[in-house]
Amino acid sequence: MTQLIRMAVRVDGIVQGVGFRPFVYTLATGLGLTGHVGNDADGVFAEIEGPAAAVSKFLLALERDAPPLARIERVTATAITPRGSRSFAIAASGPAGRPNTLVSADTATCADCLRELADPADRRFGYPFINCTNCGPRFTIIRDVPYDRPLTTMADFEMCGPCAAEYHDPANRRFHAQPTCCPACGPRLALLDPAGNALPGPPLARTAELLRAGQVLAIKGLGGYHLAADAASEQAVAALRARKHREDKPFAVMVADLAAARRLCELDDAPAGLLTSPGRPIVLLTRRPDADVATSTAPGNRSLGIMLPYTPLHHLLLQAAGRPIVLTSGNVSDEPIVFRDDDALAALGGIADAFCVHDRAIHVRTDDSVARVSGGRPMLIRRSRGYVPEPLSVTRPFPRPVLACGAELKNTFCLARGRHAFISHHIGDLENAETLRSFTEGIEHFRRLFDVDPQVVAHDLHPEYLSTKYAIEMEGVDLAGVQHHHAHIASCLADNGADGPVIGVAFDGTGYGTDGTIWGGEFLVADLAGFERAGHLAPVPMPGGAAAIRQPWRMAAAYLDGGPQSAGGPDPDHLDVRRRHAERWPTIVAMARKGVNSPLTSSAGRLFDAAAAILGVRDAINYEGQAAVELEQLADPGETGAYPAGIETGPPFLARGGDLLHGVVDDLAAGTAAEVIAARFHHGVAALIEAGCLLTRDRSGLDTVALSGGVFQNQLLLRGAVSRLKARGFRVLVHSRIPCNDGGISLGQVVIAAARDRLGQGNYRR
């Protein structure tokens, strides 16, 4: 007689609401095992009994063949006394307790649902809200935990008999899929005019018809409203751009499938895999010269942001429209994406000609994620829909629960407990009341959802940031002020599962320094607990303060002046940038020399701005980083030359970024093509990074470099820096799962706060 064994099994991770219990049920019964499986506050528990060989197969397949939305963090199995059970069952959920289980992100429509969507014989044929345990809305509809239908925005939709039968059938892939519905019992579409009145005809077909006719449509999606237009129609896209007051920033384009994507962009296996991944981000791709896309979609840009449909509504709409569509966040410039129906009509009524809406409420606004492939692996630029709220696991547990309030621009916040850091969806720039409300409401929602009551609150050092003020106003917590660029390097360490110490290169536009100046071109020796400033770009004045960010020609004037506080430079009188601003140039130079409203900055972003203005790329910007983006677009990919720049050895050493601009000016005078000059400038910055890291290695003995900060979104610079550093024997850490820009700051803040907490230092109240 075969000897039976019984194992108590626990599975931790994202294992609820993803079809894990029916998966275990099917796996166990298929192997002839008995026992039970259930949910509790910590995840999934099970007991399995049967022959040792079958139990071994079960444990192997449990992780190997898990449902697509499951994210298993740990499986523990303990031998217990056999009970002689005769069947396998799905047990009632365990006691509620503290909710330690994790929540799945919203996920693109799966292949099984797409087959049903296209099958005329299926009762969900053509239904825009089809979903199952393997796909569909999750985070955006959850009001509270536990993740049950009454606590989601599907609570208003009572399941019909056939849907209820599927929901309660362990053998069905819709078993306990909380958003389960069909045309008889689920949400419905409507097409409205800007006043909110219903328009006649089938909503989906009419929406597609209006898009083909060149109209601008507001479309209610998964995490908010989008604005849509025919991507090939210059008139339609230009109208959208004008109405939205978005002068130059590129729009994303949604295409029906990979074949359509290949007609617009260069596409190999790695980005194709990213496009078709469950998160379905917008992926930045190199545009084909013959791409049938309106010039206004991405003016002056060699790349396009492409995404595939990720909801059944999108699939049906792309099929009905028969062409790619521009799909951009439904908002007025500088405000967060609109997600409430009344707000959408009020905010977008002057932009959209019609509204394609539905009656399933969105609980959490969540913008689209943006990514690219860099160095053969994904690199997230904006981490939001499709990725949030799945946490990052850290190497060491947090001693106490932490809230990190993030940065001012591209804000995210982060709540952390145990080994999990829950980084929020993209909030945006904390510069208006609506974005601040999104920030505060998001924190409260995450606190409830993940049962985190922070005892430590980390924040940026800048005293005027709204996120800093929010932190300081909290009562009963310890505060941890974190320097901006230290947070950048710590976020890169956490992204790579490292603790340091490393040589950290943090290049960005703006960050409040410990000396009260504006940092942004930093070489740090850093670990999670602390840092030293090993070196930085030589500081220059920012004439007019924030005005110098909006008008890069001011930085050109400061760098080229040669005054007592500048990097020194050649006579700019023969330069076009000087002639273009002849009337104001002397005033700006005088401001810089006297230090009148001209704070000093070591910012790498401002160095790029100066180069762009000198080359005539951009004198004024319409969105953050525009001058640097367009300078990268201009650069000749075949040019390998690099301008030299000196280093004053310090410590801390000063890297003379102004030397690179001397090379720009000299080549301009010699008649060198602007494309070649732009490339040589980029390679010169990469060479300066190499030189700074070599000097820091000589002094510190460290041979690992972490690259972080928004400047490293520049692929030409990133590739050049990584290549040079690796050739010098450095190990190089770059971002992948978390943005290198300010969207990753909150993760850096929480791991720094935790490291200080372990050492008993750095927490205080003001």
C-alpha cells in the first residue's frame, strides 16, 4: 500500500483575485491529491495529501505554472500528520486579521477573453467589459480590502444567473473574479455630447465614425479619461493639441496589434515583448520615415510612444476605427488625468466633440505607464497603470512603517512595511490644488489598502515643496529629511537589490542641496544610510531663477559670460543666440554676475539647456526637459567625437561643464554641422562622467557606479556613459523597474529612512 504524506502549504505574494485557488484545486485534483485550499489575511493556505511523488509534482508546479497574474514571493511547505481525507475542496476564507496579502495591478485583456470577445456564438461577443481572473480591472476599482466585489466599484452591478454560476464554479476561470459581468448585468457604454446629452446610435460604432471624421473624442478608460483623435489626420491632431494647450510634448499612439506597430516604428523582439506584456505600457520606439502619422503627433521627434489595446473597449474601438489613434491623458495641461464623469464633462467639454463613457466608476485615477527598452531590458519612465500597486521587495525589512512623500515634479509617494515598498501611481507635478488632492487622497487609500500606519515620514529637504509641507504637518511621526540626489542613488540601489556603498552619479535638473544651492550634477559616495559629495559640475548662476529653466538661453548667457561666478567662456557676440536676445542679454549677464535672483546651480539639466540654446535648438520650453530632449534628437548617431572638459581636483572636485560649451562654440564658428556638435557634446558629458568616476574610485576604492536622475533618460548619454565605465572595469547599476527621474525619488526616501532607522539616527521633528 502506497504511503501517504500530508503537507501544510502557504503561498505569499499576489495570490488573491488572480485565480490562484481554482488553479490549486485543478492542480491537486489532477494529481489525485486530497485536502483543501483557501484565502486568509496573509495570502493562500492549503493542505495536500497523497503519495510522495504526486505531492512533489504539486509543489514543483505550484510555482512553475502559477496563473499569469500571480506574483509568488514565497512558498513554505511543512509536513503534518495525514488525515485520510477523501476529496479536495476550496475552504472558506480564514479570519480577516491584518491584510498582509497584495493587490494585483490592472491587467490587459487575456487571450481567452479576446477569443470570446470575437466569437459571435459567445454571450459576451463584442462586450466592452469582458474579463476573468487572468485579466481586467483591479487596482482602479478597489475601494477597500479585502478584495471582494462589495468593496469595488462593481458593487452596483448584481450578477445575473449565468455570471453567478461562473463566479461560484471552482473549475471556471471566472471563479471569484470580482469584476465578472456580461451584457445582461454589467456596465454599459453611452455616447454623450459636451453638455452630457445622449447621442443617438450604437455608442462604439458612432465613436469610431466620429474619429474617422476628424473629431476629438473623450473616452473613459481604465484609470481615467483619454482624449483621442485619428493619428493620421493632421487637422484632427492639431485641433487636439490646440484645444488642450499642449504645444509640443509628444502624444502617444494606440495601434491594433504588433503588425500595425511595425508599420509606424522599428520593432524588434525586446520592445515587442514589452508592448505585449500584461502591463501594456506606452513604449518609446524609433519612428519609421514613412510612418503614416500626423506631424503634430510628435513634432520634431524621431520616436513615437506606441501602445497596444489593454481593455476590450480599446480592442473594439481600434477594430471599428480601422486605424491608429492618438490617445493622450484627458486633462487640461499641468493637471492630473480626469477620472470622475462630472469632472470630465466640465474639464474636457471645451476640448472634446463627444464623450464615450460608461457607468463603471473609477476609484483611483491611474495614468498610462511609459517605458522603453534600454540595454536589452525594460526601463520604466513612468510607473503607473499596469504596474501599481505591485510592490518592490527589499533586501532587509523595514524596522518601522514608513511613508515617503516623494518629489515635487513627477511625484509618487511610497508606503513601506515588512519587506514591501508600495510605490504609488504617477501623481504628477505638485503645483496645483487638484494634483495635491490626488496626492493626499492617494496616500489615504494606500494606507487603508495595505494597512500601513507610518511611524516615520521621509521628505525632500526643499522647505517649499508641497510634499515637504505635507510631511511636516503630520503629527505623531518621526520625520526624516532626505537630500534629493541621495534619494536618486538610493532608488537605483533598491531597484537593483543593492545596499552600497557605490559611486553615485546623480544628474538631473533641480534638487535642493545641503548647502542651500541647487544641485543637479553630482558625484556621490553613497550607501543607503548616508553620502558624501565627492564632486559636482562647476556651479553657475541661474539668471532669473525658475525663469532660466523656462528660457534656456539665459543659461547660455550665464555659461558664456566669463564673469567671476561662471565657468568662463569665449566671446559670445558672434553667436546667433546672442543676436536673438540682443536687447535682454546685457541685463541677464549683469544679473548673473551680481547674483541678483540668480541662485548657483550645478545642474546637468541646465548645462544641456545651455548647449541646446547655443545650437539654436530651443530658447524657451513648453514642457520639462524639452531642450535636452530635442538636443538628443538632433545628435548624429554616427558621430563618435567628444569635447574635452577639465576637472579641478578638490575635494570635492569640480567638473568643468563649461569646457564642453567652449567646444560647441568653436565648432559652430568652424561651420561644423549642428548634428555633429550635438553628438560631440553628449559624448563629452559621458567622458566627463567617466573622468569623475575614475577620480572617485582612486580616492574611495569603490568600483560600482549607480547612475540616476532624469538626465539618464537620455539614451545617447546613458549608452555612452555605461560603455565608457564598463570599459574601465566598473560595475554599472542603472534603473529598470523604477524611473530614474523624480518618479523614483519616493523609493529612495523610504530605503534611506529605514537604513537610518536601523542605525538609530536621522529621524526628527521640526
